[in-house]
Amino acid sequence: MNKIQIESTSLCSYIQHDSGIHEFKYLEATRESWDACMKLLYKLLQQTPKNDMLLIIINAEMGSISLNYAFHKVREWIKITPNPPLTRTVILYKENRMLRIAEAMTRSLYSSKSVTRFFHVTKRQEAVDWLLAQ
């Protein structure tokens, strides 16, 4: 496994765990923090060979931002990344409100090359186990 060179910012922390999981944690419940994490995620996708499987955690325990804004930005990213690597993504959330809508919107956005699941922050180990059970 190659170590990816991505630096955390004041709005988004990034770590590549020994297990190969890439974790992004936005540090404020703001659009700017979400954008900072999406920029780091985009760098990761650019550095990853198309046939590799990426295991990703997006840690959103700081709270939620507007779903409209988040999905608008994800759709922009999909347009500029037409052939991304294979991904398994976990989104760790703290607030249950709007969860079903977020799950439905996520399923509608991603291709068959991506699988995304939502886990409450208290279920972190279950989420990690799901990522590693590929």
C-alpha cells in the first residue's frame, strides 16, 4: 500500500490509517470546511490508480451542513471526475435528521463503482469492519 501525500488543513483533517482507510474529518459545520474536505478528497482520487479500491471515511460528527449544498458540490465533482477509482465510503454522522433523504440522494449520485453507507458515530468500529470486509 502506497502512502498518499495529502496535508490536513485548518478546516479538514486527513489521515491515512495503517489499514489503508483514508479518513476526512471536517472540523467545522460550515460550507468552507466541507469544501476543504472535498478538495482533499479530489486530490486523493487524482493520486489513486483507477483500478485500486479506495476505502474512505467522511467523519461528519461536527454536525451537518445544507444537504442541497453538499450534493450540489458532489455533483460538480462527479462532472469533473468521470472515471473515478473504485470506492467504498462510510459517512459517520451525529444527527439523524434528514438521514433517509441523504441516503437516497447518495444512492442516486454514485455509479456502480462506488458504494456508500451511513453509520452513526457511535458505530465507528462497525463502519470500519464494513469497509475492510470487501
